[in-house]
Amino acid sequence: MQQTAAPDAARARPPAPRPGRPADGAHRPEIDGLRAVAVLLVAAYHVWFGRVSGGVDVFLMLTGFLITGSLVRSVERGSGVRFGAFLARLAARLVPTAAVVLGAVLAGARLLLPEDHWHDLIAQTWAAALYHLNWTLALDAVDYLARDDATSPVQHFWSLSIQGQFYLLWPVLIAAAAWLGRRFGAGVRPAVLAALAAVFAGSLAYSVRITAADQPWAYFDTGARLWEFALGGALALLLGRLDPPRRARVALGWLGLAALVSCGLLLQVSTLFPGYVALWPTLAAAAVVTAGTSGSRLGADRLLTLRPLRYLGSISYALYLWHWPVLVFYLHATDRTLAGPYGGAAVLAASVALAAATTPVADRLARIGRAAPAAPRRALLKGPAVALACLLPVLVAAGAWSGRLAAEQRAQEALLADASRYPGAAALAGGGDGSAERPMPVYPAPAEAADDVPVTYADGCNQSTTDAEVLTCVYGAEDAERTIALVGGSHAAHWFPALEEIAERRDWRIVNMVKGACLFTDAPQTYKGEPYTSCREWNRGAVAELAGLRPDAVFTTGTTTSLDTSAGFGEEEVVDGYLDRWRELEELGIDVIAVRDTPRLGFDAPECLAGGEPEECTVAPDVSMAAESPLERTAGLPGNVVPLDLTDLLCTAGECPAVVGNVLVYWDGSHIGATYMRTMAPELERRILDATGW
């Protein structure tokens, strides 16, 4: 977007610098030091404490400070906002380092990470390269079935994705505000400042609300972070008018620095941000910037302008990108959860060395991407060309790897129809030992296990943990002979593939009504230690839906298993409210097929298989289950309830293996995979028919 100088350009010039203050747009060495402190906090808290520091928020605020100042000065010089040139320069400066890190991560993951990480990593690499990883992680954060133990070596790119989206939005905002300011005679800076104030107020209000309602989503939500950029932008416009005395600047500098360093120690940033609590690190950084270069030997700027810190600040972007994958690979290689003092020092030293090596290369590429002053239009081509030349090999490599995994999966799917190769549950039916006639590679492969879930999730038919609306999806003909409603939480949902197989053969209709982590009972429930109020509301809506639908039967879990071994077994039980709920259905004339809950492993099955042999990935039934089904010893079971127990298709000879008949049983640590569940369909069909008399 190009703008010409307006008649009031002279009036709109930035205020002259006051004595002792740097000129508007002049290099501020203390900001280099502040960057260094921020990146060291991020890395140190990750490496040694497994916590989040608030340092990323400082980077977002400083980005708003620097970009806003640059754009406004361009407008005031009469150059306007050159949208294309602005993005071209950023691409040439930022993409090369990011591309090198992403390429190294792909290579390192192939060598060091187990197969069950590969599929997600490839998808996240694409998202990181195209600057939308924050939304990918936000969707995972609210997905009850998302595995939270598979730490990705690129997940820290979420903040860069937010910055990338900021770079697209901010030039438009500044140009529009400047045009309005000139159009109505208010001047450029007052108009831009008003726009920033509106963004700050709106985004902060939204951030506070969404953080309270759904903090995991808010953490990655661009809208909940825009106020941090706006705060930095407002500071850039107001700083020339701020001239506190030297003593005040000394105090501001040290108070800001102390507040910044202590933020991660005193606050659990990862579970509280980015609501109003994120004002702590951003205002702390703003105080340091306002203090500026105090000129006092006692000022914080004396520390921040030391050559080592300024150098770390100059490589802070690359250091941020490198430290996380180096840490993740180190933890995987050493089978640790935290690095320890010496390991952490090695991780940090390696990260600094990599940042120091890649930053000069990236700087040279950035200079190539900038056109000479006499040919500014060339920058519109050279910058993106440099960025694309760096990024394209990464995208091609990720695509080729993904294609190879897909080809391997298709080859295995072609073999799946052979029952001698992949019998699955049939290898346990009739007292079998779970082995197949012909040993074959496990299917699905651990790298693909996370996708082996019921189709209802892809169809958007299973409600998340945050919403209470009852999502009802119907599979099968309207005039089907029987209608079964699948109702409950995710341990009810994983029976869908078997029920779907039966429904296709029997001309039945399946109605899916599922909500993550929500048992089919009106008794109070909790989720992640908090009252699960949306579950209770959803339950009431589900009963109302069933009253209108009047299915032949409701298929739901009749017990719940647990990994609580304090009583010597898994505390499996018929939970409070189940019997009352079933009696409600009895009054409606609806039968209940109450299936015993499935075992819980206590470990991630695909990850175990990727790192060892199938024989090592087993668990005893009594880790999570009672000696006998609680349904068999529950007094007062309503007459409409048909109990089912298919544990014999999951466990044998005192163990519940992760692989049966060459088929992977679990896609995580407790949910049965769709492929294995389909191999259970014939036996489930027989038992339903025997129990119901249908």
C-alpha cells in the first residue's frame, strides 16, 4: 500500500529527541540486551525447569515496538506503507534461519524420534513453514484425543506463526489509521495511537475472557495476543514524549528487569497466560525500554549494553529457534524429562553455537534479498525468491517423507484383508493366544496410530470438552431395522467402528452422541481437576434427544476403569448415576447395552512399540480392572440393561498386550484403535444378538 506525502507532513513529523534520549528510530543498544535476557529466560526455563518464562511475550511486545515505529516513520517521510517491500524484506530476513532449523529437525527426527512422532511432526513442519502452527496447536489443545505426551521439536514455532500473522495485519492497520488521521486532520501519530488503543483494549478484553473460558486455546490464539503488539506499538509512539529523570530511569530499568526475571518463577505462565497476567512481563519490558540508556553507572542499561549480552541479542532469533529442538532431541536420546545441570548446559551451549553459525549465513542471504536503493522494485522479487529457495527444500522433503509413509500404509492395507496375516481380535477369540499364523509388521504402524480413530472425529460428530451442545450424527438408512444410539465419552466412542461394521451387515442405524471425557450420568464429574459443568449440561441434552429419538437401545460404557492402584486393583466400578440414568431410559422403553470398559495401559502403546519389541508392551489386567466385571455383582441392575464383557478379546493369560494378531490394539494408552475394533465386530455382533434376542 503506497501513500504520498500529505500537506501536513511537516506537522506530522515525530517530535525531536529530548536531551539524553535517542532519536526516534535510532539504534537502542539496551534492546539488544533485553532480547538476550528474554531468550535466555525462555531457554533456561525450558531446559532446567520445564516451565515457561514469559520471555516470548517480551519478544511480541518488542516486535510491536519496532515494527510500529518503522511503519509510522515511513508514513511520516511520505513513503507510505510499502506493503510488498515490507513483507519481502521480512521474508528474506526471517525465513532462511527458520528453514535451516526446520530442515535439521526433519533430519534429526528421522534419526532420533520414534515412528509414532513422525506423522504429527511432518504436519507441524508444514504448519510452521506456512506460519499457522499456532492454530494447529490450538485445535490440538482442545482436542480430548490429542496425545499430550508427544512433545514436538517444532512446537515453539507457534509464536513465530503469530508474528507472521501480525506482519500481514499491521501494515494494513497503520496505513488505514494514517489515512484516516490525515483525512480528518488529526495527524498520523494520534490516529495510529487511537487505533492501537482500540486494538489493545479489544484484544486484552478478549484475552481475559477466552483465557478464563478456555486457556489452552487462548494460549495460541492470535486475537488473544494482539494487545501485546499494540502495547509495544503505543510505547514506540509515546516514548519520545517520555523523559523521566535519571534516577527514575535507573529505578525503572532495574524494577523492569527484576520483574521480568521473576515472572516465570512466581507464575505458572503456561496455564495462566495470555490474559491480564501477561501484563507482568510485557510491562516489565516496557519499563526497561522506557528507562533506555540512563547514562548512570548504576543503571540496568550498563548490564544490558555489555558486549556479550548485545551479541546474544543479535543472535536471539536463531537461538530461540535452535534451543527447543536441541532440547527435545537430547531428552529423547537420554530418556530424560529434564536435562539436569550439566546436560542443560550442554544443550544451551550447542544451541548458542548453532545460532552463532547460522545467523551470519542468514544475514548474508537477507542482504542478497534486499535490492539496492536505486532499484527498490527488485526487492519485491529478490526477497521472496531467497525465502522460497530456502523453504522449498524443506517443504519438498516433508512432502516426500509424508508420501512415503502413506505408500507404506497403503501397502499394509492391501495385506490387511488376509486373516492369516492380520486376524486381530480373532487371534484371541475361542481361547487363542493372540498370535497370528504369519508374523507381519504391526498394523497400523506406530507412526500412523494417531490417525486410527473412529470416522466420527473427522466428521466433527464428537463434542469437545469445552462445549455442551449435543452433536447428533446418524449413520445408516432412515428405515433401518434397528437403531442404536452410541452415547458417552471417548471410551464409548471407540466402539463405533465395530458397531458400524455390524450395522452395515444387519441394516441397523447408528446414532452417535459422544462428548470427550464425559460419562453418561448426571452425577457431578470433573475434568483436569475442575468441575465439568459442560458435561452435566450435555448429559441433560442427550437424555432429551434420546426421549425424542426412542432408539431400540443405547450402547454405552457400563463401568469405568482407572489406573488408581491404591486398593490393589484398578478401582473399576459402576460409577454413581449410571443406574439412575439407565432407569430413566427404562421408563422411556429404551434398552441399554452396557459394555464393560476397556483396560488402560499406563503407557503410550505406539511410542512403546516404536522403541522396543511388542512383548515389552503389555500390562496385567488388574492394573486398571477389577478381578471380575462390576456389572456382574451390581445389585438392582434395571431390567432393560444387557451387560457385555469383551475383555477376553483384549487380554489373555494375565496380560493385555499392545499388539494382538499383528494388529495394534491401542492408538494411545487407553483408546482402542479403529482397525482393531473392526476385528472385534464379528464377536461383538454375536454377543449383542445373543444378549438381546434380536
